[in-house]
Amino acid sequence: MSESTTLGTWLDDSVAVRPGAIAIDVVDRTVSYGELSEAADAIAHGLWRRGVRPGDVVASLSENRPEHVALFFACARAGFI
């Protein structure tokens, strides 16, 4: 574990230990920790390109889907609220 564990570092630590392990298991799909990390990075970069900066509030209206979890970790990593 990182010296200071946050939601963002928790995912990094999980990827370092078990990148291929299943992080999300929904009815029609599974997502590994590695895939979740890549999705979170892609979402964070996409929001950054659109002008979202640390401290900005991000809202989500979605069903219970892996993309919602990836957004959650993207915000944690990038400092979005």
C-alpha cells in the first residue's frame, strides 16, 4: 500500500498487485483492475481536455455500470470533486 492511501492510490496499488484480477463483475461483463485503471485515466484525460480542473465538481447520472466506477476513480485521481 502507498504511504498515504487515497481512492486514487488504492486503484494504483490494486493494479500493481493484481492487474488481471476482476475488479467489477456485472451481469454481462467483467472488468479487471488494469482495465479499470486505463478507463479511469482515459476519462480523467478527457475531462481535463474539456477544461475540468482539480477542485471542479463533476456530476454523473448513470445506471450501475463499470463506466460509472471508472468515472469515480478518474475524479479521485485527478482531484475533481
